[in-house]
Amino acid sequence: MENRVFIDHEIRNIYMKKIGRLDRPDNKGSAKMFQNPVLERLSRTHISIPIAMFLVVGCIALYYGITTTPISSITAVALVTVGFLTFTLVEYLMHRYLYHMVPTNKFKDKIQYSIHGVHHDYPKDKDRLALPPFITGLYALILYFLFTFIMGDYALYFLPGFLAGYSLYLGVHFIVHAYKPPKNYLKILWVNHAIHHYKDPDVAFGVSLPLWDYIFGTAPKK
């Protein structure tokens, strides 16, 4: 289905029941995104690499926050917590409004498929469940300068919380695609994400934390 039909927002709810270009998800395949073998290889990564990069950057920022600023422990804990919760909100909003945007033209179609539609086509492609390392490093650098510009030294605590949230998201997303669900309360993460992929892509946008789905009314109906 290479030629996708571009539609307007009035039939969004009908169209968005399908994400990607395959008639049904391919749980064993993998998309070829680039003809160039070097670019194709660079578009893939083991999940541990971006998680390790984010955690290292977060720990370094936390170390400098503790050793170079007069920020109190209570404030520091609050900033880390707010940073973590902020990421979970950003995760939800990006997943819902960017990754699942309506491709009303060819440019949006290319962007939407490249960043997310391909994942719905090949949900168990383990090498494409995270950004490649060079983009991960650039992303962490941009976040550091952005948060520092906005909040100064407070960013040394906010950033670790934000990156911890990002790392949790990457880990959870990998685990729910790579392993069977556990027989405990965490099973809900597997159930919600399976509904999102195989039943209704317009619900369950929160991967690591279902909180915002309940707040914004996109939690799967029981």
C-alpha cells in the first residue's frame, strides 16, 4: 500500500484506526528504510545503547548539581520528580499528536511513517525501538542547553529526572515488545500497548505510564 490516500480531519477517526502501510502488522519482519547500507545500519541500535547514554548524561548532570550548586536536597528531589513527570507528559503528547498526526500531504506522510508508522508495521523489530546513538547524543545535548537556558542551575536536577523518564520509556517499550507479560500488576503495560498496536491505535498513548491516558480520556475501555 505504497500510495496512501491523504484525507482531511473530518474523517480522522476512521483513518487513524490504521497506522503504517501494511494490511496487518508483520511481527517477524523488518523494514528497509535506506538503500545505502551504511545509513541503513546507522538507523538501527541495540536498546541498551541509548538507555546507557541517557543515564550517563543524567548522572553527570546530577553530580555537577550536587557538587557545584547550593540547591537544597528537598528542591533537588522535587526537580528530579518534576523532570520525570514532565517527560511522561511529553511522551504522551508526542505519541498522540506527532507520531499519530494525520498525513494530509506527502511530506507529513513521509515523516509520520519514518518516525512511527514503520514501527506499527514491524512492531517486534528490536533494532528500531529507539533512536540511533548519534541522534540520542544530539538529543541529550539539545535538552541540556534548552533546560539550562530556561532554568539555569536547576536544570542539573531537572534533566536527570527527564532522562530517567526517557530511559524508563525506552526500557518498557522494548520489554513489552520483546517479552511475554508478567503475571502481576505490571501486565497492564503489555495489555495497553497490545491494544494500541493490534486493536485501536487511537488509545493507550502512554507507554511507560498510563497516567495521562486516564487524565485525557484515551485509556482503553474495559
